[in-house]
Amino acid sequence: MTTTSTPIKTDPDGGPSGFSVRELISRITRLEIIVAAVIAVVLLALVVIEPKILEAPFENERTLLFTFGGTVLAALALVAMLWFRVPPIARIIVLVVPFLVVNWWLISPYFVDDVVEDAFSTSISEQLGTTDDTPTTTAPPADADSETGSAVDEPSTTDEEPPPPPEPSGPVLLGAGQFVGLAGHTGTGDAGLFQNPDGSLLLRFENFDIQNGPDLEVYLVPGPDQASLPEGSIHLGPLKGNIGDQTYELPSGTELAPGSYTALVWCEAFSVEFVGATIDL
């Protein structure tokens, strides 16, 4: 009695058909391994140069979701392309190009500074120095009566009022504060609110130097030491640069009641605060 064995089904390349982790791994080419190794070495070198890169994925829930969710999606895409035998070059393009673009957007701010110097007719330090000065008067000498005779005893015949102070010809400082780093970020500098002669308002950054980041925006937030965006926050636009002296116009018609406000630099992409300065009006 003879027995016949059932032949094993094979795929076009001669391997067994069906799902096999070992088979999928075997389809990864040497070129893909070299590309992955080069990327890993470059990332490791960047982390050694700037260790704060490792902290970025753990800032909040959104950064965690972005980092680990993206990793899972990339792994699933790789498995699918290996399963359907997508050519190696196509696999490299599909995975590496988005990876490089996203990581450049996230990591480059750690190594690139944007310096902006907006011209301004005055400065925070100049106006603080001016407002701190008080007029001084010199008392007459003790023997003034004897030298001037009875003329000193006579009351003044004129009762003139002092002239009104001149109208300001340029921006006037309403209040100022100093930047502090938030959520593990670093930053220094001064923030000041100015009012123009026409009543419009400006937010001014001076001696500004903060850690750079992606998608940074500037807000004026009601309340001191704010690290979020409550109702009433005023969006002033994208951060012009992470270094320098900068001016941001408040929307036309904005009126600020006396109180405390926070000049806040905020990362829109990950909903995380960067630096803030409390300004008292």
C-alpha cells in the first residue's frame, strides 16, 4: 500500500503561504536594515547632544498619543506592506519620508534659533527708569532770611497753577513682568503692555530668550501666573522668534481692566505651556 503526501502550498517565491512572522521578517531587505540603522544612530547622536529631546514625548497626554500612536501606525503599515509584498524602495519611501518630516518639525527647534528684532521707539527698562524718578526740591539755606531781609516774609502775590504735563508723544508703559519657564521649558526676558497715544495697546517682549518649539503662539491671558487658556484669553498670533525684542498688537478696540494678566507662549500642537510673564496694570 502506497501513501501519498499532500504537497505544501507555496507562494510565488517558493515559501509557504499564509501568515508567518518569521516569513514577514525575512522579507525585510538589507537596504532597509541599513537605512533604519543610520536613522537610529543619528537620533542617538541628537539625544546625546540635547537630552531634552527624550522629555518631549512625555509632556502631556497629547504628546504621548502622538508619539506612541504614530509608532504603532508605522509598525502596522510595515506589516501590511511586507504582507502584500510592496517593493523595498516603496516601503522605505512610505515610512522614512513622513518620519523625517515629522521629526524635523519636532526636533529642529532644539537646534535652530529664530532671532527677531522689532524696532520700537522706547523700551521697558527706559520707561521703568523714568517712572521711578521723583522730582527733588532743594530747601533754602538756614540764613536765607537774614540775607533777603523782609522780602522773604512777604507772601507771594501770584498764585499760578503748575502747567499740565505734556501729552505723551509715544507708547506709554502700563505694566511689566518677567518671563519664567513653564512645564519644564526654559526662558527669560521681559514683557510689557504699552498704550499708544491713539489708545491702541501693544504687548512688547524684550531681552527675550526661550527654548524653541513647534507651533508656538502668543496669548494675553487674564489673571496672574496662568498656564492654560481660560475664557477671555486674547490670541496675538504666532511667536515671531524665540530670541530678540518683539512687538505684538492687541486687537483694535481691546480694553483692559486694572488687574493682572499673563503674557503666555503656548504650543498649539500639543496644548502645552512654554513660558509666561505676569503683568500688573
